[in-house]
Amino acid sequence: MVPEEIIKKIWPKVRKKHLFPEIPNPKVSEGSENVALELKNKQITINAGFHDKIARKMDAEAVVEALLDHGISHYTFCPWDFHTHLRLFAEAKRVIKDKDRAKRAAGLFMDVVADTHCVKRKKTPLPELYKHIDKGKVDEVIASLYQRIWGVDLGAKEDEGVVRRLARIPYLDKKQWDKSIQKFSRVIKVLLEAEEEQDRQSGNQENPMGEHGLDGYTLEEIDQGLRDFANKDVGLKEFKETFEDFKEELKEAGYGMEGGMGRGEGSPLDADLIYYMKLAENYSVPIKKVPMEKRGHLNPHSHCPWEIGRPFQDVDVWTSFGKIMPGITQTWNKIEGSTFGEREAVPDCIIIIDSSGSMTNPRKNLSHAVLGAACASDAYLRNDAEVAVYNFSDAPMGGKAILDFTSERTKIYGILCKYFGGGTALNLNELDPLLKASEKPDIFIITDMKITNLGKVIGYLNTIDNRITAVYIGENTYALRFREAMEKKKNVSFYNVTKKEDIPKIVLGKIREYFQGDL
Amino acid sequence: MKNPFDDFKEHRMREREIPLDSIIESRDTVMSNIIKGYEKLLEEEVKELVWLVQYNTVIKAYTLAEKVVKEFDYRAEDIEEFCYELDSTDKIPYLITGPAGIYISTLCNYVKEEEIYLKLNDLKTQINLLGYRLPVGKKVIVEGNLGDFTGIGLEGGELVVEGNAKNYTGAGMKSGRIRVTKNIGLHTGEWMMGGEVFVGGRVRGMGKIVDGKVYEDNKLIYPRNYRQSNVYY
């Protein structure tokens, strides 16, 4: 029977055995006879060449069933999701140091866990498959391990010392996977080095049970995995390192590619940007909306003299003395405007971020300023508003980066993550064009307030009545001075951030009087 | 209407016993015994949470450790795992490197295997006093760096350190062999009575040696070209 027919016959049984996982019908392809299966976007594809080769040694149905058991167990138990995959890889890398070997170690570990789970909890012909599979040096060790921990004879030659160490690892205890993969990697590190050398000579580098790349995950799963990884497990440095290790594969998978068709290489994936993006996605900063409604029609705004050829309907009869005569008759100039109405909306926002020497370099350590600004920009973008960025260090001396109003997240993060590291001074004249470019935008300023021209900044902010959210990092006398000077302004809200948990407490555009109702 | 859960009625989670279960169970029991033994040693020896390396304190701690480790069976892999347990604070509340080193040495001296391989490269802390009183017929190979007092009082065994060792390595050793592939600290072989110390890299300073041999990069530096004690080279 050909594999397609076998799949048709046994798929319902296999699905039932694994409690009906949400996986599409498996496929068969004419692939390499050395690799059993491929997992792509939850799609299991069995290589016909491999099937035919093994089917000479064991029952053809059992071959397919074993391969499906193996593939499904990866989805239902280990790694389960991309976040776990990343975590396991990061732990393996910590021990092995080399990227490719760590990937191989993580893959082998996931195979051992998935297969052992399957053998213990399901009726599976997997052991028989391992008996007949062609094995390299490391595969032979893994087969010896299976022999030891499953209690079946797979005909593998045992390396007593190595197998005894590997057999002590609690593979099925999910809570211990981080430690377990470290132990696993410590033992097989030398074997992987030897295998690499052997493979280099023979040109064979394929895992018989398939590689564990990113193909198995959808872009949404990758996104979620990165978000969880940034939030739960690691700091900036380790995230960057792991991200760099997967960069090529992520690019191949199409992750982070914005826009649609076109030509050109595309922008490179920036690990720092992705880190802050993923971290910011875990926070939701609320924005207070303002009563603003864009009516979308023209309103009378000012007068101008009527000329022949201009429409009569715009004539203001009251100021024209009832006459239609050039020089006397006045017409209305009409403009479209936002007028305060019943509907509430979110205005655009100018983010002013300090990247002077006293601030944390966002590319070296977690910068609360960048994370705070990132959360703020996300909040405005989510509300269909646009964001402009003014990143400053010693702005009059050129330490600045300005981004006009945009809704492109990558561009915004690119400017937010810029670090100048010099002195701290704001060039207030440069804020005017931004303030004029949008309808009364909100201002979000995040700094440690150690600004050399703080007096001028306070004076400038006192002259405008836009909603201002001022966030200061850490406590110092400058922040106190700023706060005291601006305290009476009802359009300014202050927040202090000392740890990342303070960020969700920020309420953007909170005007005290808006709540107090004493307008 | 068909109950959607009908399909699961007949399903029973089939969990078969595999050898891994018993291996893990026995490993957990052994580790718990080893950890209890260490805690007992700390209780008796480190009441003030301070432990000074002195001749009598080392002997006293070792005697107690001997008594403790004789009470249970364990293997060489358990010793390595215990070293990593010491390094993390999950199960063991604190690591005091002196008694910990004595305890690990005792475990090595009384384990059934003759050759003990410890991969300690990933330890955050360096273990002191490892190899204390290693007897004839035992060989301990350590992958990674060790701390002070490595291989002191060696009694005929062989200690191989694939890395660096710190000060007082081989102090008071009676016989046997210490091989350090990289560098070694000050007071090397202090009051050494016999045996050999081979250092692949540099010996930072020699101790007052009574008898025995010290080699640096395959060249005999004691007794032939005797160097002044604790002189920096």
C-alpha cells in the first residue's frame, strides 16, 4: 500500500489516540530517503523515500503510524509552542556556546521528550521504527538511551558512561526542562563536536527524524513566542543573542517583513527593536480620550471680498448690506475643522525622549525610558492616532533625531531606540513645527529631568495647553523642581518610573480637571 | 443530539511503566539522601555560618562526612549532580565552599566507581578542597576550574583538573598525583610530604615543600630548580 492510502486509513485512529489534535491531514512528498518527515505550519509531510526504505524492514502501516506519533507529539507535548522552543535553545546554548550545536541539542532533546511521552502514554510502534532507522554516532547514543529508558531492545551499542548520565534526566517533567536540557547538553556536547567533524568529512548533516526549525510555527506563533520570551525569561542581552541566532531563519520565515510586493533587500531585523516591541506588547497603557469630533463638513471661518464668478451661496448677506457688488459684498471662507462634540477621540502624540548620557543605553540594558515611550506610542497607534518622536541628548549640538507624525511602528521604534549619550538640552524651537503639524497633539515627555535648560523647558511647557504626560525616571532634585513648577498646570500629569512594573500605571493624557469636573 | 464527548468515553489514559520512572525515582531518593547528609554536616560544623580552614576543622568535618556518606548508596553521576544542586538555591539553602568541598571529596573517596568524572564547567562557584584525602586506586577527573586547597592531603589517588586551580593546591599531600592542565595559584605544595604535581600552564608561587615533585610545563621545578616560596614569577 502506498503511504497516501495508509494515511487515509490510519489517520482517524492516530488522531483519536492523540485526542484529536488540530492538525491538517498529513501529506506525502518525494523527499530524501534519509529524513523521515517535515513539519511546516502544523502540516506533517512524510517523505515517501524514507517510508519505502523502512517499509522493507517493518510493517508499512506501522512506519506511518510511528512517524505520525512522533510528529504529533511535538505539537501536543514538546516543544508545544515557539516560546518553549526558544527557551530550550537558550538553555542549551548556555552550556554548548555554539549556535548550531545548541540547535541540534535542543532538537534532540525535544525528540527524546516527545518520543518518551508517546511511548509512555500511547500505544505506538515508535520503538520498532528506531530499531530499523539508519543511525549516525549521536543517533546511536540516543537509541541506546531509548533502550535504557524505554526498556526495549533497539539493537544499539551502548556507551555506558554517556547513556547512564542521559538516562537520569527527568524528560517528562515539564517544570524541570530548563535544567534538564542543560544536563542533556553537558553530556552530548562532546558527541556533537565529534559528529560535526564527521559530518564535515562525509557531507551528511541530516537528522533522520527531521530538523526542528521555525517552519513548524506560524508567524503569529513566532510573534507570541518572542513576546513571552522577552517578558518572562530573559534580559535584553540574552534576548538579543537568541534572536541573532534565529535571525536568518526568522527572515526566511518572513517574520518582520513589512509591506507587500516590491523589490529590494528589505530592512534588517533589529534585535533591540524587536525586544522593546515584544516587551511593550505585554503592557497596556490607557489613554484618556478628549471630547473631539471631526464633523467632516465645512464651517464658516473668515470673510473675504466677493469677486465675480464666486458662488452666491457663500455670500454673507448681513455684512454685505444686501448688495451684490464687488468690493462691498463679503463671502465666507469655509474650512473643515474639528469641533468639540459628543464623540471622544485620541489626538496624535509627540513623544519627547531623553537619550543623554545619564539615561540607560537601550541597546545595552533594559531602558525604562524606551519601554515607557514604546508603550505610550503603542497606545496611541492602537487608537488610530499618529506619533511623532523627538529624541534628544544635547540637541543644540546635534544630538537629536526627529520623526514626523507617522503610524509606522518600526520607524517609531527605530528613533526611540537611538542613543546619543551626550549632554542634555532641548532645542525648543524644533518642537513648534511638530506642534503645528497636528491638531493639538498630546505631549509625552520621558526623561530623568537632568536637563541643562530645564528652566526654559518649564517656561515653554507653561505656554502651551496641550495635554502633557511627564514621566521621570528615578527621583532627583531636577524632577522635583520640574514637578513643583508644573504642578499648578492642570494639563500636566506626572509619573515616576523606577521599575518596569511602574509603566502600566501611567495614564496617558490624563488631565486632572477632566476628572474633577470643575471645567 | 450527539454528545461531542462520546468519543472520549472509551478512552483511558494508558500510562505504562517504563524504566525511566524507576531511574528517576531512585535518583531522587539518592539526591535527597546526599542533600540531607550535607545539611547534617552544616548543622554540626557550621553553627555560626562561618567555617575556617584549619587542620582540626578539616579533619573533624571529614570524619563527620565519612559517617554520613557511608549510610547510603550513590554513584559518580550523583556527585556531579549534587555539585550543580549546590550551585542553585532551589533545594539547598546555602553553599559554604569549605564544608561543601570536604563533603564532595568524601563522596568521591567512598563512591564505588574507581574513576569519577565531574563536568563542572558550568558551575557559577568554584569548589574548594576537592580531592581531599583521595585514596590509592581512585581517579577524579574534573572538567572546569577549582578553587583553593585543591587535592590537599592526597593519599595516593590521582586528581586531574582540566582547567585552573587556585592557592594551596596539593598542600600536605602524602602521595599520588595532581595534574592541572592550566595554571595554578600561590603556596603550591605547602607542607607537601610526597607525590607529584604536574602543571600544564604556570605555577604562580610555591609553598614550603617537604618532599615530592612539582612540574611546570613538563619541566621539574621542585626539587631540582628550587624556587623561593611565594615569589611571583
